Amino acid sequence: MYRYDDFDARFVRERTAQFRAQVARRIAGELTEDEFKPLRLMNGLYLQLHAYMLRVAIPYGTLSSVQMRALADIADRWDRGYGHFTTRQNIQFNWPKLEDVPDILDALADVEMHAIQTSGNCIRNVTADAFAGVAADEIEDPRPTAELMRQWSTLHPEFSFLPRKFKIAITGSPNDRAATKVHDIGLRMVRDDAGAPGYEVAVGGGQGRTPMLASVIRPFVPKAQLLAYLEAIMRVYNLHGRRDNKFKARIKILVHELGVAEFTRQVEEAFRGLDGPSVTPDAGLVAAIEAAFEPPEYAVLDASSPRFDRAKAADPDFGRWAATNLMAHKQPGYAAVTVSLKPIGGIPGDATSDQMRALADASERFGFGELRVTHEQNIVLPDVRLEQLPSLWRHLRAAGLDTPNRGLVTDIIACPGLDYCALATARSIPVAQAISERFADAERQQVIGPLAIKISGCINACGHHHVGHIGVLGLEKNGEEFYQLTLGGAPEGDAALGKRAGPGLAADEVPGAIERLVDRYLEARQERETFLQTYRRLGHDAFKEALHDAGH
């Protein structure tokens, strides 16, 4: 895990001191809210419906146990005892008082954290595969590259005031678990003909009111040239991106209007014209970053564990959790564990301060003190011995963190919606809760199998509804909330945008509508088919018909 050097630490402290003075001026009335707004946004502070909200960066989703405990302490001391983990692998505190925010930022700086570039028209927090460094199918850990991009992009003088916010995602695996195709830039590690690792570069993805999938503009960029190539992309966007209309300002619109071929031509021209030393990172810096991500000292273990196998056979609840929430690890005798933050009837992505501390404890007792935040709003413990999984499960169960639903129908992504967000047009949380309660039976969830439901409370799509197998978009018309369903979306692998499935529904109609879709799938699926596979085989109309079947 990367640790701040002297420059990092000094920079964050200076930035916090600067913002403390700006907050004092705002409280004293020396700054109006309009004058203060750009200053607070540069430090991750939003003004929501009922209170300020502070968004804290978790670069590439990696946290230490010390940092997780600090987040728990912040939740208790300055918020309401919980935090909300987001699809950007960040954490949000929904109730801080303005006068307390500088103290919160100082507490974050104590553990090498900050809220810089979690808002504003800049390069936002770089997200990554939450299983980076441990996934069995991975070519190479992408987090050193992500850390290099963090350092390159933080307050980059040329890209601090872009036409619009800018999001980058990276995966080190051919199997995309970072939703790269719905980002402004998506990076997927591949090998060239000689076997050397590099990155496939896709540009122009995004959701919101104009959803688009990113287009590959370079099938292979050597690792050593990646920053230069990213610099070229950013220069073309910064030069030509729309600044007269924020709804047309994202890079996806530029790629669409220029055309992929012309956009690529301009990027390649800019790339050829760059001065190499100015965008080629120092070899010593690269080596130091890579050293920070060296694998831990794994024990030499057998690939199987009799204790683990006996525990699965003896306890159906543990067996169900193990079948659902574990992922194959590159190291024999270990597993990567997804801890669901989606209890039945709970708020997706929320964790109490006690749960954060339990997670920190678990990462130390059963791992190497490291945790990951996923873009599905869950937590990963990346390095757990198979023989320790029964003990870990009991530890998680005591904290209410043992829900066995990773990737299942109740593992719902949902934005805060109209309960918190000033931009939302409808509620997301109550709809997510109602759906999870409708499908609460754990055995039934296993029968249904993988099914991704994603809910957004407005067209900005923070809940990623466009790429849900079933997407739910909350809207408002004539003072009433209604919900539009989309079908067939997928963020990973063969990525796709969902297709609208007819008229909107009232909130209390949504769980029943999803029940009808699930029934159609179960009736029609072939052996071992997932919901998405059955949908793609039968086609959209077959499911749209079931959704609006008058007999239900």
C-alpha cells in the first residue's frame, strides 16, 4: 500500500490550513455562498438538501485498517455515526457542520487521506478493480499505475479547470471488473505480441442524460508511455471540449461529435508532439511506487483446507456465504472476501462506525491490515486464509456484516437520491429497501443467481442504472415520483446500456414489476443461464411483455 512521502504530507496539510481560513471567512460573512462554492468544491464539500456533505477520496479503493478506524472516529465525532461508500470508491459523510470540516480534514491528513478532487471540473478519484493484486486472472497489479496517475493528476496545472468533471478507471485483468467502458477513460491491461504488459485505452464512456460506451482508440500503449498518452487525450479534450453548455461538456460528446477516427487522429498527433522527459515519470519514482505494492508475505499453504470444507458442510448459512461472497485468489490457500454492505432492508453502501471498526479489526486478524472499497458499494478483505474463513464469518456475523448476496438480486447499487441529494428528482433508498425485502429469502436468491439491480434518483445516474441488468431511474412529473425501468445493461465484459422497458411505474409497483421479470427469466432460462444471458437470448420484447403483463 502506498504511503505518503514528505511532499504528499506537506501538501495535504497546507491545503487543509488554506481551507480552514476560507471556512472562517465564510462563517464571518466575508465570503458569500457563491464566492465560497468553488472553494468548498475543491475540497470535496457539497451543500445537499439538508446539510453539507463531505466526500473523502479513497484512491483506487484501497484503505488501511488505520484509515478505516479514522473514518469510524470521524463518523462518531463529527457526523451521525455512519458513512456512505459510493460507486466512485469514496466515502461520504452526510451531516458535518461547516465549522467542523477543517478539523475533519486535519483528522484525515493524520492518516494520509483527504477530500481533494472529489468534486469539481478536474480529474476525479481514479477507480480500480477492487481485487487488484490478488485476482487469479490478473496480468499485473494496476494499482502502481493508478497511484502514478493520482500523482500526475492532482492539481495538474493544465487540467484543474476542465470543461467538465473527468473520471478514469483501471483494471489489470482482461476481465473488466472496474466498469471501464462507462468512464471518460477506461484502461484495461493487455499484453502485446511479445508478452509485455500495457494498456488498452478506451475513451468517451459515461452515463447521465446521454449514456455512451467508451470506444477503444489504442489497443495497446506500453506502460512507460501511458502518462504521455493520457496527457495527449486530456490536451485534446481541454482544447475542444464544450464550455458553453455543461450538458454537452463531457469528453463523450466531443468523441461523438468529432467521430472516433478524428478524435484518435488528434490524440495521436498530440502524443507525437509531446516532449518525452516532461511526461515520462522518473524511474526512481516508479520503482518506489511499485515497491509500495509488493505482495505481502503469504504463507505457503495447500490449495484446499479441510477445516474450511468441514465448516461448509456443517453449517448451511456459512456454506451459502462462502459460495457467494468469496473469490478465487492467486495465492493457494487464500480467498478474497466480499463483505456486503447490503443487508436486507438496509441502505446500500452505508456502514456504521462500529461496523467500520469491525472491518478494520477483521483486516488485521484475518489479513494484512488492508481493505478495498468496490464500485458496487461493498468492502473487500483481499487476503484471508481458507482455514480462517469460519472465524472471519462469525466475526462479521456479530457485526451484521454476513449477508450472503454478492452479485445477487439484493446486492443493489443505489445513490442517496432525494433523501439527501439536491439534484435528485426521486427517492432511491426506499425503493432499494423494498426490493431487497421482496427477495429476502436467501435460498431463493441463490436460485435466481447473478442479477444486478442499480437505482438512480435522477438522470445523472450516480446509481449506474444504465448498466444494470435491471436499471431503475427515478423521475418526477407533476410533483409525483415515478420510476423508469431499463433492461439488459452490463458494466463489465461485453458492456451494454440498458433499453427502456415501457411507461414509468409508481414506487410501490417497482418490486412487483421486478418479480415479474424474474419469473419470466426462471420460466425461460436454460441450464445455468444467468438473467442477462437469458435476456440476450430471448430479446427485449419477451421481458418487456412480462413486465407489463395485464394478468399480474
